[in-house]
Amino acid sequence: MSSDIESELGILAPLDQMMHPYREQFETFDKLPDQGRSRDEVLREIEQFEKIEHDRWKEGFASGSVYHGDDEHIGFVNKVYASQSQANQLHTDLWPSAAKFEAEIVAMTAHMLGAGQCDAPFGSEEGICGSVTSGGSESILLAMKTYRDRARAERNITEPEIVLPRSAHAAFHKAAQYFNLQATVTPLDDDFRADVDAMAAAITPNTVALVASAVNFPYGTIDPIDRIGELAQQHNLGLHVDGCLGGFFLPFAEKLGRDVPPFDFRVPGVSSMSCDTHKYGYAPKGTSVVLYRGQELRRHQYFTIADWPGGLYYSPTFSGSRPGGLSAACWAALVSFGEAGYKATTQKILDAVATMHEGIATIPELRILGQPLGPFAFASDSLDVYQVMDQMSARGWSLTGLLNPAAIHVSPTLRWSQPGVAGRFVEHLRESVAYVRETPNIEGGMAPIYGLAAAIPDRSIVHGMLKQVMDVYYRL
């Protein structure tokens, strides 16, 4: 990043303060202590961090982040994790329960996403199958690696390409960087959904997969997956539907009578999906599911080595050793909620979203982008929406700024369904808009940074800035 930009905006200093507020309050360890601290002392310090960081998300001020957050639920999954904290899926001879948990997580998620309505039954060679991963990014990375490896093995493609809408998650670009894929990005239509004609025009002989979202992260809209599925079939391509955000939300919204367009394995042409159990599935952070149509496709995901001196080695996902406690806690969350539990929580969130949509509609300066069902984004044609976000931050809210167009993203969670939270959001938003409208020349905050990031034509400068932000994260 240019030193002139850093000097003018002072970008890194406030981020450093935000990331490292404990320097003056607690001891900093730059090496192992000569003598270990007592466990009581360690626990007291951990409890202090928890008390300081607890209130904002607990009271419903955070978009996403904590999707359930009820004390009883947290205590339940923590108890399950503690009972399985030593389990490791790499050693199923010692912990066969780990295999049970993961196989059933995959089965329950697959059934929820249409596996039971496919021609081939679940568990058959051509049926829906999958793996448990560490999160949505790993699910997406594995799927893209799988399509790359299949195309290399079956079509001898050495310069693979994927076609994805502009709204697709950043993890697809990470996959392209990691696995030497060419990511061809296509525009959206006026409703912030994938432009299918543009995707069709982007297909080349080297294309290995198409990408769609249900829902996409920026706007919460659902791409026209039925049409993209037809396109995939016409060109004999894989179609990955990213349901990391919507996978445990849309099926239950549909069962509650909401108009949800087809998005899962019921759509011909959909060959893989990603679905985060740690979002609206209410499992602890660190689990997700990647699903495939057919075991032959999944086998391209696996890693095996047959001539290593350490013995025969294999792993289905990126990690070798994996925390069995997370899979146990994920399984416990799914079976304890059941379909009725997820329908109930989804209804509560839908009610909160309706309150917010109705409130935003009464603020003339704001407009919601597209036709979202759960997570959503709003923009302004007359105000600097980043200044509005700064004012919301000053009132305690943790929201996400979007680029091109400038907008604010909200992922409502079960915390937002608490009495008064959705109404408080609307009232604070109304106050923030009024302040920005009536106050010229507002200085400070994140607005200048977002504005700069959107305006700089040389994107390498922005990349450099983001890398320095990550450097700040690891400062003592």
C-alpha cells in the first residue's frame, strides 16, 4: 500500500487499536513463560475476555457472527464438545463414533437439500454423497479442486476455467488462486441475480464448472439455478450451488410456505453444493458440508498415497487430524433441533426480517437491493451509505460494507429475533440516515477507506492494503 495513502487516511492505526485493545490491560506473551501459569489464573483471564466481548452479539447488534447464541444451546453443544474433545477422525479405530457423526451429518444435510427426491437413492453409487469440512470456504475449495481434477483426468484439461457471477463468494476466487483456475466473472441482472445469458457466453472448451448461489452473500438473492442447471447439462459441465449461507434457511422457509425458487439437488444439472452447518444450522464454528451427485465425483476430492514410508495414508478433506468434538457437537445440534426446531427458528428470523424491510421502506433515502428472503443489503442514491454504516457502528452495530454498488449487508440471526431488536435496528438506522443527511463534511470512520477502496483503479494497491491489514492481525 502506498505510504501516502496510509499517511493521509491513517488506515492501519485504528485497525491496530481495534484488533489489539488488550495490550495495556493484560500481559503479552512473546515466548513461552519460564513457569506455566496456574490454570485458575488462565481461566480468570479467559473469563474476562468473555465478559468484555459478550454483550454486543448477545444483544443482537452483530450481523451474522453468532447465529443462535442462547445460553442453554451454547451450554449443550459445549458439553458435547467437551465429551469428545480428544476424538480425531484420523483414528476411527479409536473413535468410530466420529465416522457415525460425520456420515449422519452428511445424510441429514443431503436429505434436507433434495437427495430423497433424486433418481438415485442416497448411499448408492449415483446418489448424493459428501463430506464434513471445517467451514464454507473449505467446502467451496474442495468442490473446485474436485472439478479441476475430474477435468484433468477425463478431458485432459490443463488450463481449467470456472464461470461465476459477480456475487459468488470470495472463496471461489481463493480456489482459483490456490488451484490455478481461471475465474471468469459474469454480471448480474437488475434483480442482483446471475445473468444466465452472460454465463452461457463465457463458457469455453476449458470450462470445468459453473457456479450459482442460494443465497449469495452480498445481496441474499437466489440465482436462477433451474436455468443454470439446464446450461450445465447442455455443455456437460459441473454446477456448484453455494448454499453456505442459505442451505439451512431456504428449505425451512419453503416448508413455511415462502416462495423459494428451486435451488438444490431437485434441480437437474446441480452436481454439488456447499452448506454451512455452523450458520443457520446452529452448530459450533468450524463445520460445513460439501455434497456431490455421485460417489465417482466425490472420489476426485480425496487424497491418497500408497507408497509413503509412514504407511497407507488417505484423507477425504484438506486436514489430516480433525477435531472430532466439532463433528459430535454439529451432529448433536442437528438431531436436537430436528425439522420442527429449524422451522421455528426460521419463522422467527423471517418475522424479524419483515419488520426491518417494512422499516427500511419508510426511509426514503434507502432501498433494498433485489428481492432477498433472509440476508439482505440496502443502498442509497442520495447519501454516502458508508457514513450511514459508521453511524450505525457508533450505536453499537456490527454490519458489513459492500462495494460496487456501495451498500450495507445484514445477515439477521436468531439474536435479531429477540423482542425489540429489529425495531431498534430500524430506529437506529433512521437516526443514522438523518445524521448523515443533516451533517456536512463528516470526517473519520471507515467511510473514507471504503470510498477509497472502491475508487482506486489500480486494484493491486487495494490488495497491498489488505495484506497489511492481515499483518496487523499478527502484531503483538
